[in-house]
Amino acid sequence: MSPAAWLRTVASRPMTRDKSNMLLMLAACTAVILPHLLHLPWWVAPACGAALLWRGWITFRGLRMPPRTLLLLLSLSCVAGVLLSYRNIFGRDVGLATLTLMLTLKLLEMHARRDLYVALFLGFFLTLAQFFHSQSIGAAAWALFSIVLILLTQQSWQYTGAVPPLATRLRQAATIVVMAAPLMLVLFVLFPRIQGPLWGMPGGEPGSRTGLSDDMSPGNIARLAESDEIAFRVRFTGPPPARSDLYWRGPVLGVFDGHTWTAPPARVIHSEVKVSLRGRETRYEVTLEPHGKPWLFALDLPRMLPYLPGNPSIATPELQLLASRPINERVRYEIGSHTNYTLQADESLRMQAMWLQLPARTNPRAQELARTLREQHATPSARINAVLAMFREQGFRYTLEPPPLGNEIVDDFLFNTRAGFCEHYASAFVFLARAMGIPARVVTGYQGGEMNQTDGYMAVRQSDAHAWAEAWLEGAGWMRIDPTSAVSPQRVERSLRSAIPQQVFGGMITLDERGPGLSSLRRMRQQWEAVGNAWNQWVLNYSPEKQKQFLDRLGLGMLGWQLLSFVIVGAAALAVLLVLLPSLLRQRKRDPVQEIYEQFCKRLARRGQVRAPHEGPREFAARLLSASAALPGEKKEALSRFLQLYETVRYGTPDAIPPSYLSQLKRLSNACR
């Protein structure tokens, strides 16, 4: 029989309850381990898949469980595989890999209800552990889906009699999650926050991050520009600056070895860096994504140090902002900048000597060009304009895919390929400037940004990564020179995609960002990113500082944690009450007549006169009157009248029921005591 025919045969047969429950168990375990498999060694996924398929085969074929000896060998093999993969017995990822494998192997030794509970509770733990990898909205939605599946499986195994339909059980599991939401919200808002998220615990090795490097060579920024990942978001207090002023300052590079630009050695600021700021200050808030480096980004030129709780920031002599520790989690800081400034204008050329250094005997043709330009133009400004005019007028191209360069990269670029990305132009310009006696350096960072009209945040992406130059002129100080704008003004004035349209399917299709189709897609992307940003701002970035601000607004900021704990307990109890209140209100009110009758029967049962389940009020009255010879006459009369009135109210016609039947029943019942 072919596999397809066998599946059709199995599907057509009525499935037993144990098989259907085990199928739910397999589905829940699959949902739990899926988010982990992309972050664990490659062999874990096929190992878990094989264990799940094996358990499914045992269930459908009615086979015996594997012997304990075989399971012990498999468990030891998995542990050995984890140790060989990580070379360690401690750590977050080691534990997650071990627990993921043990969950699937546990399904192969389920003999009692206790084993079921072990697997289910392990599933709850691994569902929570998936937030070690991602805390996005999608991860939270998948965690809720996994929890619903686990609850569905748990309650399906609990039934001993008739089992409700699957849709009913699924609705009940989802209802449990919804009912827990108010309590979860109270604990999230009021429970004391710790500094830093749990997923930043020691032992979690930071993975590779997308972002700027601490060096620059031909091609590395061009590769980064192909990524649409968000580097950071910005919310301006007032109107944003012009796009041509959106230069987000990052690493400053000044050491050149003939191929790669790197940062100068760390220096101590012996004197104040003199800056003259002009114009209005631009205030804004930056939400920086984790990138594994200590760099903080700000508009050129920042006028203050950003405040990061537990991670103080500093400024280098080049006014690059640095945190004390690498940014391995999302951070948010407020800062102000002036886009119109003069930097170190009163320093002498001698003090800028380190920005004139070039490697000896490299790029001789570029050196010769610099000597020629220096002889032709008397002032540094004229020499700079001559280089920019050369880029603008002599057939240079701006491209993401420049031809490869040889050992003399500046010579090759200036005289052979004449095609490059921003790092090619910044590198060549700084080399020529230094060769002409002008102090110069490379500045890397981001240029531009996309304003999201949905939430008012500007998204700066990795595709906005950029390199430009700074040249020092006596009396004017350090001036920003962007040689890319001489070749491709659209890159600075609009965006990268306006300067270099995006090509897909090997260049067969060119996407124009101004097209109506792409405009609609861009709006949809902005709306989704606005939702993700709201999640980041209000959930993931709910820090101890934000919690304190919220409690201050509620008037609870001055309470100690002892009193606040009572507030938390009270709010949690109120949340539970609000959840249960609709159910309590929907409960059917008890029939007062039946309640009086039941109290009457309980009172007689304590005296030894128990009503049989089949006895109606008339038969019960006849038996009581015949067996109660010792009772006084007035009690016999009250007993007889009570049961007669109850029978009339319960089974008689409406016109035979007296208006005050409830008070009469209570009075007669009390008379029978």
C-alpha cells in the first residue's frame, strides 16, 4: 500500500480518544519547539522531527513503546551531541537544546498521567523560553497559540466520560487565556521591574548583529545598504530638519593602511573641545536597536550626552558618542543637536597633524594628482572644490556594485573604474585632501530616514548607512564634505533608492519607489512597522523608569514596596473579580420554592426521615404522617399543609396558587421544626 493510500485509509477510520489526544499532544509539542529550532544546532531539528514521527507512528499503528535501554542510549547520545556542539555544560543555549530534545524523547516513554503532566509543563516552560530569541509581536502571538494548544491538550486528557467536540474544547482553552489577560496586565504594569530584560541574563552569547563596522574598506557599506532592517527610530519634538541635514554621526575613522580605514587610538580629552552652535536646537528621542557595539547615534552635531540607565555615555575628541558597554538590547534616549555649528575653528594646523598621515609609497597616481591640484589652487577651499568638481564632471558613477579594485584601491578607483559607493568617494576624497595638506577624516553613520506618517516616527534603516568626510580649514574648523552628493545629489536630497533603483530577479525588474504600486506597499509596511514600534515602545521598553513615571501619575510613586505589594494584590483580586463577575451574573438564580423545599427535606433527614429520590410531595406526606404518630397535632397539620401547598405551587394551575405562597411556605416550614 502506498503512503498516500495508507493515509487515506487511516483518515477514514474513526479515531479513538487516546489517538486523538496524542495527536493534539504532538501538535502542541511541535508548536512549542519550532521557534527554538532556528537557533539551535542543525542536527537538533531532524532529531526532534524523528522522535515526533516515531511517536506518531507508534500511536497510529498501536505499537509498543521503545524499551528503556534504547531510550537511555538516545538520551545519552543527545546529551553528547549538545556537549560537542557547544563545548560547554552551562549556558542558556545549552539548556534550551537539552530541554527541547528531552521533551520529544519524553513522548516516547509516556506510561502514566504523571508523564503527561511533565511533558505539558515542560512545554509551558519552553514556550516562555522562546522569548530568549525574539520578543516581537509575532513571537508573542505564537506563544499564545502554543499555550492554547497546550491547554487544549491538557483538558482533553482530563475528561473521563463524554468528550465535547474539538471546537468546544478549543473555545474553552482560548477562554482560559482571555480570562487570564486582566491578571497578566495588572502584574505586567505593577510588578517591580528589573533593570534589563531576563533575556539579557549572563550566559547568552550575543549573536551577530547587522550594522556599521569599526572599520571601512571598499564594499562593506554597500553590502550593508542592501538591508532594510531598522537601525533606529527617531521621534522629533518639533519639525524635523531638512533631509540634507540628516547626518547621523557614528564612528570616526582616521587611520589608513592603504586598504582599510580604522578609528584612531583612544585618546583622552586634555582640553575642552570648542564648538560654536548656531540656530535652533533640534530635540528628539532615539530608539536604538541592538547592534552589539557601543556606538550611539545622534544628529550632527550633538550638544549633550544621552542618558542610559546603568550604561553611562561619553564623547570622544571627535564627538562620537559611545556607551560604556555594547548595545545588546533596545535602548531609548533623548538628545538635542544643532545642525549649524563650527567645530574646533581656533586650533592650529599643528594640532591636526594626526589627520594628515598617509601610508608611504601607496597610490602614487593619486599622490601625483594631489600635488598637481595643490600647485594649481592656492587655498584649501579651492583644492576641495576642485576634487568635488572632478567627481561631478569626469564621468564618475554611483553604484552598489562597483568593479573590484586592486592593491592600490584609490588609484584604481580614481583612474580606472570610476564607479563606487559612498565609501569609495569618502576614502578617495580624504586621501586626496591629506595628500594636498588638508587635515581630513572619514565619518561613518547614516544619512536620511523615512518618516512614518502613521505614528510620527522616522525610521533610519541599514540601507541609509553612509560615509562622508570632514576637512579642517583654518578659521572654519571641521567642515562636513560629502563627495557622494557631487556624484549623486539624489542620494542626499531624497534617498538611496531614488539614486539607485532597486532591482529584483537578477536585474530583470527595476522597482521605482515613486510608482503607485510601491507607494501602496510602502504605506502597508509603514502601518505594520508602526504597530511593531508601538509594541517596542509600550511593552518591550517598559523599563523601571517608565514604571516609576506611571506610578507617579497614579499617585503611588511614594509608596514603599511593602504597601505597593498590597496594591498589587488588591488590583489582582479586582482583576480576577472582573473576570468572574459575568459568569456569576449569568448563573441561573435558584427557585425560592425549591430552596424552601430542600431545606425542609434536609431538616427532616436529620431526624431520620429521608425522602427517597422517587418520592413526590404527596407520597412523602403520606409516609411522614403514618410514621409520625408521636408528633403533636399542630406539627402534623403544618407538615401536611406544607407539602400540600408545595404540590399546588409546583404542579397546580396558576389560579389555584395563593398570592402569598412564599411566606406561607416559610411559616409552615418553620412550624414543622
